[in-house]
Amino acid sequence: MKSRFLTLFLAAVLFLSACSSPGKGQSGNEPGTDEETTDQSTEEKVTTTSNRPSKEYYRAIITDGEYKTSKSRGITQSLNSTFNLKAFETGLSEVSQKEFSTDTYFYQEGQYLDEKTINQWLRRYNPEKGENQNLEGLNPKDNGKLDENERAPIYLNSILEQDYMVQKDDGYQLGGISIGLAMNAIDYYQKEKYGAYFETRIDHDELLKQGKEMADKIVERLRKMEGLKNVPITVGIFEQSSQDSIAGGTYIASGTSKNGQSSIDKWEALNNSKVVFPSEGSDSNEKNSFANFKSEVETFFPNLSGITAEAAYTDDQLVNMKINIVTQFYGESEVIAFTQHVNDKATKFLPPNIPIEINISSIKGMEAFLARETGKEDFYTHIFD
């Protein structure tokens, strides 16, 4: 069992690394040999990964033995927290699965939007001639005002591209594109260089309106690029959480342009939310369950620095929970005993029938990992050497 879990865990880590750290491949599909083909136009040898931890993950495209990193690598680092960064990238993959099945599509990092293009789009629109002119800027023109309620805020923080490939007799070709738009719910700005930071809070409805308008402009621009005239283009609108939140943001809407359309006619509202226990959220069964779990764990071990949980909801229903436990250990026997205790109490107190991840770490790094799949009762456990 331990060996089986370790294989699954490492495969999952590789997949997430592919999304959050360009340059590392993600895991692929069912066991077997890699599928190979040669792109006749470029004579590149294209393969796909052959193992994946579950059908929730895409197989990755490998070109000439290498994983192709995004042409806009590093752009998403501008998000205001690592929690938003992870949620932005992994969430777009989840949005994409509605349009691009993990059984028939293969994942490749964005190859059409380069760093220069995205940076230009993220800047403010500026029609005035000169070195600062920018007719491609998606954020509004600066109105010269500095008051938090009068200035024109920066709505769009980051753009992410993900490509989805399909296999044909003569190789792999682009089957669809997903674009993530990370929108600011709070725009942090300075009134003077090196000065204090101020905040402009952006209304949710205005954020959504701006995101949809920007999505249509991006789709129209993509349609003019070689090879993108007719492919489906899915756009997800992501609302960032604040800088001090330990929960990442969520995707609030998605839509797809098909048949060469230069805009998105129909948007789907995504009722996603995240709550951090114990600090947020009203009394609920899951919050009380976590409180009981936390109390039992704290009683057992005296050197805890903190226990928090991020609970994710869709349509007001709990869909998963991620728990972080930080403590200090003074020997391997402590790690083993503590992990066993956490396993026992998680099985007893945490909500059933949802996927749960528990990370146990110290100042030295990750010490242990526990995970339970949907509908399962037992947790997989791995203790790091």
C-alpha cells in the first residue's frame, strides 16, 4: 500500500509542478509505453507521458524528449500570493476539462502568447504618441487621479495560456486553447515611487464585466494568429483573493468561443468559494468537524505552530479540504507517532466522502503527507525520510 501511494503521490507532484513551475513535465495516462509520432511538418519526435494518477489529470506532450515550457514563462509570478498562483494555474486546468476531455486531449504549456505580448496586453491602454504609447493595453487608460475611489484601477493582473492537443494519424495538432484571466478584487498601488501602498477595492460585478470585455478582445486577437482561426478557445475569469489571505482565489465564470467566432456568446457562472478554518466562515458541520480534529491533534502533541484548513465549495457544497499542520520534531519516532495519530483523528472527525489532503511540515520542510480520495474511508500515508 505504501509503495502504491508513493507512486501516486510522486505522479501528482510531477503534474502540479508542470502547472506551477514551467519546465517540469506533468504526469500522463495509463501504464504502458509512451505513444510516439513524428510531426511531418517539422520532423519533431512527439511523445506523450503514459502514466497519470487518475483521470482528473491530462497526459503531457513531450517534444524531442523535452517538455516544452510556456513562451510566457514566469508571467503568473505577478500574482499577489503563492496561494493565488497555484489556484490560478490548477483551476484553469479544471475549467478546461469541461471542454477538453482528459481522455482525448493532451496538455502542453502555452506556445502562442509570448512574454512580450502578454506584458503589452497587461499594461494600461495609452493612445498618446511617444515611447509609452500602447494601443494593445487591456487595462484602462490612467486618468491621472490617485484617490482610491477616483482612480482608474488595474483590473487585469495576469494572463495564462494552456494548449490542448489531439492525436491524428500524422501526429499531434492543436485541439483547443484555454486562457485564464486573473482579475484584481483589490488593486494595490503607490501614490509615489517607493511610497506606501494603498488599495482600490473593485466591485465583484464590475470585475466580472471588465473580465468579459477583455476576454472578447483577447479572443478576437487570437483569431488573427496563425493556426488559431477555428480552434475552440475557452476563457476562465479568476478572482484573486487578498494578499493576506491563505486561501487562493477562485474562477467565477467561463465561456468558450467555437467555430471561429471572435467573441464568447455564452458565459457560465461558476459558484466557487474558499473558506479558511478556523478563522473564517460561520458555524457549519465541516467547521465544527475541523475544530474537533484540531483539538484532538493539539492535545496529543505539544510543539504545534499551527493547524489550518482550506475548504473549497462549489454551489455551496463542500468539494475538498486541504489541511496544513506546522510543528517541530526532534526525532523520526515523533514524526511516525504524530502521523499515525493524525491519521486516526482525520478518519474519525473530518467530513466523509470528499477528497482531503493533509500536509505535515516543520522548519526542515515536508515531514509527512496524508491523502484520501473521494468516497474512500482510509488515508494514504507517506512519511518522508
